[in-house]
Amino acid sequence: MLLLVKENFCFLKTHRMNDRKQQKDLKKQKKLEKFIKKQSKAQKIESKKNLKLQISQQESIARTPEGELKDVHQIMKTYDPVQVEEGWYSWWEKKGFFKPEILKKYRNDVREPYVMALPPPNVTGKLHIGHAMMVAIEDAVARYKRMQGFEVLFVPGCDHAGIATQTVVEKKLYKERKLTRYDLGREKFVGMVWKWKEKYGNTIIDQIKRMGTSVDMSRYVFTLDKKVSDGVIEAFVQLYEKKLIYRESKLINWCSKLSTALSDLEVDHKSVKPFTKLQADGKKYVFGVLYAIKYPLADKGSSEVNDYIEIATTRPETIIGDTALCVNPMDKRAQYLKGKVAINPITEEVIPIIFDEYADMEFGSGALKITPAHDFNDYDLAKKHNLAIKNVFNESNEVCVEGNFYKMKRFYARIKVLELLKDAGLFVSETGYEQTLPICSRSGDILEPLLKKQWWLNCKEMAKKAIEAVESNELRIVPDIAVKNWNYWLSNIRDWCLSRQLWWGHQIPAYQVFKGSKSVGWIVARTKDEAKKKAEATYGLNTEEYVLRQDEDVLDTWFSSGLWPFVILGWPAATDDFSRFFPNSILETGSDILFFWVARMVMLSVELTGKVPFNTILLHGIVRDANGRKMSKSLGNVIDPLYVIEGIELDELAKSVTSTNLEPREVKTALEGQKKDFPMGIPRCGSDALRFTLCSYTSGMKDVNLNILRADGYRKFCNKLWNAFKFVLRAVESTKISSDDIAKFEKSLLVVQAGMKYVDTNHEYTKDNSAVEKLEDRELFIEIASKMADESVSERNASGKLFVKTLNEVETDPGHGIGALSISETKSDFFSAPHVIEWLYGKREAMIEEFISSMEAFNFMSATQCVHQFALYMYCDVFIEVVKQCTQTEYVAALVLVFRDIILLLHPFMPFITEELFQRLRILNILDLLESVTVERLPKCLNRGFTDHFSQIINICKSVRSIMDSNNLKSADVQFNDKNALRFKKEMKALCRNVRTFEYVEKVQGRYIDQVGQIKFSILPEDRSVVSDTGSSSEAGY
């Protein structure tokens, strides 16, 4: 239709039709354009209908009774991921295939335990696609190791995620009932959080199962389970008794909105452009401004002002808490300040001027104001130079210093401080300045460094041990580029603030002792009874003299999760699991929490158990959307894995945003993002395609820009496998191949291997290609050959016995093979199976080697791609097409065996479809297979050289097809200048269906000529008149 429009334009221009005719045609043109637009819209509606149909088909899925083996005798016409994936997980669980001891029931090659723990997802909500990547990678490792014969223990669990979970529940409470946690009280609020945990904890378990994760659910752990709580208390007590945990006033990250201290992980560092307005403390204030202030100077011992120094600051409101100025001792401009003091321009207190290299000579005048109570670097300087530390703000972000600004919110106080400075003539200027603000990742509040008494853990010695563990190779980090950062971070570690002012979490096992209304001190104990005994012994008190009050604060979530690798195995109790499975073999996680979680696990484990918690740390990058943006609910790009597995329409996708706690403006942004990224929704792809997609992106620590619609491409790959199996099934039924036939073919490959070895050892080749036999090991070869193949090795080769009998009569044929073969190629060809099988097995050999080396190097991108490419482009596109023409037993045997190998290698990434196809192979009773693919062995290389004459044929066929396609030749004949090429007529016919005949000619001629290796060939169209008498190059054909 578009072509017609174009023709209409040409017609109008060429013939200069009259106005009336032009108007008529223009009307037609507009109608055409309208029709095209309507058709395009109809196609979109049809696509949407298909998506709806795809999703609604789930309702008609045949359900397998829980825990029973699925009936796979009937085969679906097309691949349906939800139907294929249904039923398998409950059967796997019932059979105990994910328990470490299961392999001994099926195999005699069982190796040592291989232990890994799922990094516990937070019960804040459903798993997102970043979690799905973690699960896909870890389960690929677990399934691969199980197939290798390791006793795999993969432990699942969830994290209570103190601050994160409490925050979402508080938001829900306020949104639905306009209440705060304080309105409910601690007991009722915590009860509400437990209900949230039950809902989303169960959802997460369901998601983990839907993704086919081979975890041992009988060992599931939640971080508030009793055994974890016992471990947390024991760890805290032991570390306190070792004098590593202490209580002290120090600077913390304080979130006023949440009324708690935060870990560094919960701090986002937001870059702010000059003069940006932001919401803070309930109002909008301007940020990104650098203020220049004059500080009066005086001589030491005097308060008489004799000079001024200019200081640049972004926080004039903290001048109230300034207790010093700092200059660099190398700054020549600052030498005159020796012997001088400064006067605080707000409080008028005399403050010292210190000299320290921390001062940046390039920033402003080179002099800095020091506010130890509200800046981490200033706090360190105060400790170093023994400066006074003065709190300016309280926990509500209000000025707590008596005077003109008392009880003012911090940023409102900034305005008033600036007004006072202007009135005093001490304000110099303000300029735009790009600054970085610390933002609470949970509430969006601007954090305030605050001096507060908390429980702290001294990490310095533990950090040294963690560094030594990597340096001594006791602990391996993959990729090793992370080692440098590991050493840097641990070398500069700060003490860890353990206290959180929350209600949801592990309450700190510390008890304050009160005698009357006076606090006597603190006792750390495992139980209240133990605390009483310790209090009485420590302070010499009688039972009636004192009261114990447990600290209401809870521990930082990272403390309990830092014990994860050993508490899940029963520590501190001496359990069988702990003695057998600790240390873990590997920890796989995101690179973004290497220091906040992984390093802490290593430090705590070495300190408490004397061992590293795992032998290997495997890191993956952060998952971003296709545009490289961080996944965020407010952007609408956070994807539940089930949306990809089951498919979802755009309208339903939108509900996942509108039902959240997001602000209205964030909801609007998210919905716009969804509409742009997923205009037609997300097609149903299945778990296998999703897992394969995620692993195909993964190689090292690079961030992943994930295009989730790529999963639809791998769903089509699953459909290709499904169709391949249907062809295998038809081939097996039509040839009635037996298990004996397949076993004999397998043995034949080994006989070939033995024959090759025999010839390599016992023959020398002369220049005239005649074979000279050495007979010393003839009897040995007869014995091997007769055991491994009683009859025919293949149609092309004699049986083992016959081969030995005639070995001394063999003479090589100089013309044998394609082109000019070398002597060694002639020898190999004599022993080989049909060329296409030799080629296939040679590619199989290379693929298995690459797969294993990639998996051992944790290069999942390479591992997925090598199997994908082999299955798609070698097995399906070439070998299956050849077998359609060549149905002899050995072809079908190779077809079945290589298909088995493909699904075994795909199993770590695609557990469901591989189990389905594996079971369908089992019921054919032609292969020796174990009960489930989950416990089956990996395919092995045959470790022999396979001849490869067939690659040349494939390249010829590719060239023929390309020339025919590019020149729109529907049918043709092909002529070769090499007789040997005609040995592959059947195979070439299979790969070039539109070629009628393949012929030998002495001189190749025609319009479409090409050459592969030494073989020259011509493509002759049905209409032979296009063939030139003299011949020409193939340039015209391209």
C-alpha cells in the first residue's frame, strides 16, 4: 500500500493532471494513509490480544498433583513455558534431590560437600530482577556442582531487614490509618511487622521456587529465628568479653524522620547543583551555595580583634558549634596565624587555630572551620587535636544550644544566622557551588551527623585478619580486581556503630543497672538471669537494691546477617551440620555490598570461629535497566521476576505502582516510564528463559544494562529445543532404534579412538602414502575392539575385528577426502564416522571444553553462549537438517546422544525444560539415564581428535544460500570443479533445499561463481540463459 502511495505521487508529477484529477487522487491518497494507520493500530491491538491470550492460557494448565511425577507421555504442539515448568519443583522437593546426601543414592562418584548460602533477601517486599540475577547465577553454580558429583548444600533464608522493613510498614500504617508506630505502641507495631513478614516472606519463598532454585527448604532460616537470635546474642557477648564491643559517644549518621542511626550503606550521596531548592524538615530550602564569612582574629591570650580571616562554608548554621579553625602547615599564607586565635562570629567564644595537612590550600582562603559534632572529618581532627566537641542540633534537627536560635530547625536557623552575620558586617558573599548531600535511602531525609552514645565494635584487628586471609589465598575474591578495593577499605576501616533506634530487630543483649533512679552501669549477658548474677557480682548489689532495664535499641541488621554463614548451620552449638559444612565453599553476591556485608562476615567469622566463612567470594555487577538507569520504583523500572515468567499486560503492570507507598508525582513518573519501556506489557517467557537471559549478561563485576525483553528471544530458543526434541522423537519412532544400537554407536566412537591410537603407535607413513604395519600390539587392539563393538562400527568403517584383520592391507588414497588431504587426515578419515557426525562430535568436544572452563572461571556469559550457539547453529540448523535426509542408525544415534548432552549442559541454567525433555527421553527406554536430570552426570569429552571435512561443506552451502537469496534465485543447480565434493550430495541437499542438482564439471562457469578453500563452484539458475559462455567472477552475485 505504501508502494501504491508512492506510485500515485509519481503519476501526478509526470502527467501534470488537472486540478480535479489531482484532488481526487489526493483524497485517495489520504484514504490510503488512513487505512495504513488503521492497519498499524489493528496490528498493535492484535499483538495485545495475543499477549492476553498468552496470559489467559495459564488458566487451562493441566496441574500435576503435588509431589507426583508429571506424566510426559503426551507432547504439546508448541512450547508453553508455564505448562512445561508446572509440577517439577514439588516433585524435586518430595524426592529430596536438593539435599546434599541424595547423590549417594544414585552415584558412586560422589565428592566432598559444596556449600553455599543464598544471601537472604529482605522481607520488605517481593524479589525484583536484581534478586533474580543473584538466584539465577547461584543456582547455576549449585546445579553444575551437583552434576559434577559434589554433595551440594544450598541454604535459603530471608533477612528481617530492620530499618527497611520497619520503614515500609510505618508508611503503610500512616497511609491507611494516619497513625505512627508510637500511636500503636511497640508490641502492637511489632506484631504488625510480623504479619508483613509472613506475607512477603512466603511470597519470596514462592518466587524462589518458581525460579527453580535448588535450595534445601528443610534448612530455611529467617534472621529472627530462635537459632539465629541465640547466635546473635552469643556473638555480642563474646565480642564484648573480648573488649571489642564498647559503649561510647561518637558521631553517627542520624535520620530525624526515622529517629535512628544509619549504617553507611543506607546513605545515598546526592550531588546538588548550585541554588537548588530541596524539601527538608518540612519546608523547601536552597542548597548548593558557598558562603564566605569573616572570622575575627586576636592574639593568643587576648580577645581584642586585630584582623579577620575569610572562611568558606556550605553550613553557616553550624558555626554555633565551631570549636577551631584549621590551616595547612605548608600554606605560606597561613604562617602569620601562628600565635593567633579566632573568635566565633556567632557565640563570640575564643577558639584555637590548628595546623593540619587535612586543610585544602586550594579551597577558598585555605582555612577551614571545624565543627566536630556535625562533620565526620572534623570529628577526627577534634580527636587528633583534643578539641572541644559541641552539639548544635538534637534528634529532631533543632538547635539545642541556648540563645537566639534555640529550638529552630537547622535550615531555618541557617537563614537567621546569615541575617545576624550580615548585620554584624561579617558576611562577605554567596556563590553557587555544586555540593554533595547525605540522603537517607529509606526516607529521603537529609541526614545529620550527630554525637550520640551507642554500642560500637572495634574492627581494626579483625580487618587485618580479613586482609591476611586474601593475601594468603585462604580466601579468594572473583574477579580479583576487587582485591585492591578490599585491602583499601579494610585498611581504613572505622569502628562499627551497632545500635539502631528501632523496634524491629534483635534487641541488644545489654542491661542498664539502676539503683533507685541513678544508673550504676551496664551489663552484657545472654539472658536476664545471667545479667542479674553479673550485676550483683560486679556492683555488689542485693536483688532488692537494683532494677535491670534492657537496652531498647536493636542491633544493626548487618550484624545478624554478618553471622549468616555459620548461624544457619547451628553455631554456636556444635551441630553435625556445622562440623560437616563449615566453612562454606562460596558466597555469591552483588559487588555493591562487598564491604558492608561480605567483609563483615569475614571479620566476624575469623574472630568467632577462627576460620574464614567461605573459600571463594564471587561478585556480580549491579543490575540496571536497558537505559543504564538504576532500578527504582519511582522510575517504574523495577520488575518482579514473575512478570517475566508469567507475562503481564501494561494495565496490570501499572497497578504494581499505584498500589505502593509512592508519592503522587513519583507514581506519575513511574507510569510514564512503564509505558515507554513496556508499551505492550511483558510477554510470558518462563523461568528458564529469564534465568538464561540473566546469566547470559554475567561476566565479572560489570554493571548489567538489562533489556528484559531479551528473555523473549530465549523463550524462542526454548521453543527451538522443543521442536528439536519432537524431531528426535519422530526419528526414533521411524527408525525403531534400540538402546543396543545407541550403546553400540557410543562404543564405536571409543573403538575409533583406540584405532587412532593404534595407528599412531604402530604405523609409519612413507612419502608414497603406503602404510607399513608394526604388529607388536595387534592382539591388544583386537581385544579392545572386540569388547567395544561386536559388529558394525559404522556404515563407512569396518567392524573392529574386520578393521584389525585388514589393517595390514590398508593403503591410503591420495584422492581421498575433500581437496588435497594430508597423510594424517587420510588416516583419520579411515577411522572416522560419517563426516557430518565427525564434524558434530568435534564441535561437541570443543563446546564441552569451553563450557567447563567457563563455568570453572564463573564466566556465565561464555558458558551460556557456547551451548546456545552449538544447539542452535550446529545441532538444529545443520545436523537435524542432514538427518532429515540421512536416517541410518548411526545418524539417529548421534541425534539422540547429542541432544541428551545439550539438555544436560543447559540444565544449570534451564532446569525446568531440561527436566521435562530429560523425562521424555527416559520414557523412550533407549538411554541409560538416572531418575532426574538434577542428579545426572555432566557429559564428558571423548578426548580424541575428530576429523573436520564438513566445515568446508557447510561454508559452501552458506555461500550458495547467500548468493541465491541476494539474487532472488528460487531454484538452481550447483556445479563443482572437485569430484570429492559430490560425496556430500545428500548433506548438501539437506542444507540447500532449493538446489535441484549438484554436478561435477571440469571448468566452472556462469554468472554466480564462488570459491571455498580449493573448491570452485557455480550456481546456475533455472533459466540457463543467464550463464555466460566464458564465466565471470561472483561479484555480480553480491
